[in-house]
Amino acid sequence: MHLAEFDFDLPRELIADRPAEPRDSARLLVLPAEGAVADRRIADLPRLLRPGDLLVFNDTKVIPARLAGRRGLATVEITLARDLGGGAWRVYAKGARRLHPGDRIEFADDLAAEIIVKSPEGEVTLRFNREGLAFRDALARYGAMPLPPYIKRPRSGDAQDRADYQTIFAREEGAVAAPTAGLHFTPALLDALAARGVSWVTVTLHVGPGTFLPVKADDPREHRMHAEWGVVNAEAARRINSTRARGGRIVAVGTTSLRLLESAAVENGETREFSGETRLFILPGYRFRAIDLLLTNFHLPRSTLLMLVAALAGLDRIKAAYAHAVAARYRFFSYGDACLIEHPRKAEMP
């Protein structure tokens, strides 16, 4: 397996810098288990899914996770990764090699942090002088939305991004990147899906900054995934298992939901309660246990997420589908269009 196998050419103008309006007007490339792809719209989902199917959304909420501060005369920019409690956060810092335990970073007159631990992998643990609601208030004032680097915007984004880069399910604060497949859904679309007999449930995976890190190893199997915190509660697990027992299909909305469900699944496909970190890295050859379909955006060349969809659909089919999407001028990445991929070992979609 070689990294170059997951490369493709993408014209810069196909990278979306704003979401479709309305959100459910985005285009949808349907990739069935067998046969040709089909060009549809997100609003067509009620006709593409079956009564009894269950959509699984990620209800994580993106926080303004980027902070710029000073350590002496040096500028330091950090991205929050995980709340460790008591004012401590695991973060990624630009120029981390120049930072040392005991250093103090001043972000504002009333917000500062001390470096507690620096890991060999480049992660840094900070302890802020605020915690809980006081820290959240400071973050709202001084933090910036962590937009992906391919969205060209001032460092802090703009007021529209504060709303655009959040799904309608966002509830549990902690993500530094949006679960972007969920950005396509509107209340009207959920009503139409309910009328069709399609239901939905939420799980939580706090997407970390590692989602933006490139794969550098020539052999992707040598890439190390960063940990992300997730929860599948008892009610969500019960509904997922009862859906499958009745013959309904599990539709993961986004790769984050998929990775969490696969982390929570046991060998026979049953979903168990889950609370903890996952480093699951899905590559071609992986045997999926928990899901039947995946709704996901179009991913970056050479990325772990492109490798995931190649594992689900097959590398050749994904490369052909992406070539079709480029030729048909689909919009790519976080604010772009989507595709609906059926597990090739599952029954065909209607």
C-alpha cells in the first residue's frame, strides 16, 4: 500500500468556501454497491432511504479553539484539542519545539496559561488561569473558529462562519472541526425523512486538530492517528441495535460517526455503550461491522478520510467516483457537496 495510490488532481476552484444555501440544496453523488453512480441532491435523501433506516449524527459542537498569545517577545498560536479538566487542556502549538514546561503564555489581560507537559509528538498540555464557564466566556471573546486551512479567510473567519461551521445537531462542546456531513441537514429535511419513516439518533465524537494533519509516511499503515474522545450512550446503542434487528439500515452521517460506531461495535456487529478515546484508522482491507451506508463530503487527496471511503467502497470505485465528481464540477471539502456510499456487501439501495 502506497500513499500515492490515494492522490488525485483537484482544481482549486472546486474547493467550496461557503456552504450551499439552503443547506439541503447541496449536490449528492450516490454510489451504490453495484452499478453506476447517480447525480442527486441532499434533498432527495427521503427518496433514497427506506422506512426503518436510522441516521446517526455527530452532535459535537465546534468551539472557537484557536488562540494567539505571547511568550515573552515570541508569538504563540495554539489549537485546543481536549479538555482535561481543572483548567488543563491538551493543545497543538505552532513552533512547539521552542516551548518548555514552566513557560507562561499570555493570551489577554485576563487569560494566560502555563505549559505543564510537552510530549515528544508535539502535543502540549497547558493549564489556564480560568476554567469552566469562566474559560468558555474568555474563549468566546478571544478564540477564533478553527476553519480548515484550505478555506481562505482572515485568521478568525467571519461572523457568518460562526453559524455556517456548526450543524443543527451541535450540542456537546469540544470539537475543533465540524462533522461536515451534518452541515447539509435542515429542520425541513428532517421532517421529510421522518414522514418517510426514517429516524435519527446522535452520538458524540469531538473532532480533533489531527483531522487536518497530512499523512506523510509512504506506507499509510505507518501513520499514527491522534486520539479523539467519543461517547455512544445506552439509548443510542439500543436504538441502533433494535434498528438492525428489525432489518433497518444504519446510515452514518460523516466519517466521525462511522469511526465512533466502528469503535463501539463488537465482532458480531452489535453496538455497545462507549465512552473514551479512539484512534481507529480505517484503511482498505478493514471489515466494517457497524454501518450499512455512509453520507460524507468529498475528502482531501492523500488523507486518512479518503483512505476510509476507499476501504468502504473500494479504491478503484472511489477514484472513479471522484473523477466523475471533478468532471461534473461538484464542490469539495468541508463546505462542499456530499456522496452517499453503500457498503458493497449490503443490499442495494432503492
